[in-house]
Amino acid sequence: QVQLVESGGGSVQAGASLRLSCAASEPSFGAHIMGWFRQAPGKERGFVATISQSGATIFYTDSVKGRFTISRDNSRRTLYLQMNNLKPEDTAVYYCAASESRGVSSTLSSEYEYWGQGTQVTVSS
């Protein structure tokens, strides 16, 4: 069982930056595909970014390409999401998730077994 704890959310103005962190409880962190998802009010949870076990394979949803960067530090069991040039439409609860899939990436929330509690990001115009 992997426990995930997100941090780093907050309320910022448009154009600002935030860095989210996700700390994992288990040494097996490095064996998992990791992902970030977000859920805005009244909307379903959606994919943001995913990173392979080694960090070599990364995918983003189109709306965050060029602004967000996903990364991981397996030695620290920590996943990151650097968010630059934030926009009001980025407002959501952000969740990190871990997948036991044997692939190298996944954009589907159904393929992630472990989830953090979420951290709120609010961007005002």
C-alpha cells in the first residue's frame, strides 16, 4: 500500500507559479508510474501529467504543455509539479496518484491504484 501526501497548493493571482509536491510512504515509489490529476468544481477528475518510473517518459494534457513540468526524485520518494504562468482555469483540487502498471505511462485515472488526499490550487484573475 502506497500512501501519498500532497502539499504546495494555495491561492495565487494569474501569471504566478506554484510547485506541488507529493511524498510517498513506501520505498517502492521508484517502481510506480506517477501522475497528477485535477478536479475543478462541477467537473470530473481529469489527467494533467504522467511520468514513468525512471522519469524518461513524460506526457501532459494539452492545456498545460509549456507551463507545467512534472518531475520525480526517487531517492526522496517525491513527485513534483512545477506550475508556471497559472491561469484561472487551472483552479482545481490537484491529486497525485501511483500506478502499478507495467507500462511506462498512463493518462487514465482508472489505471492508478493509489491516490493522495488532494491539494487546492486557486488562481484569481
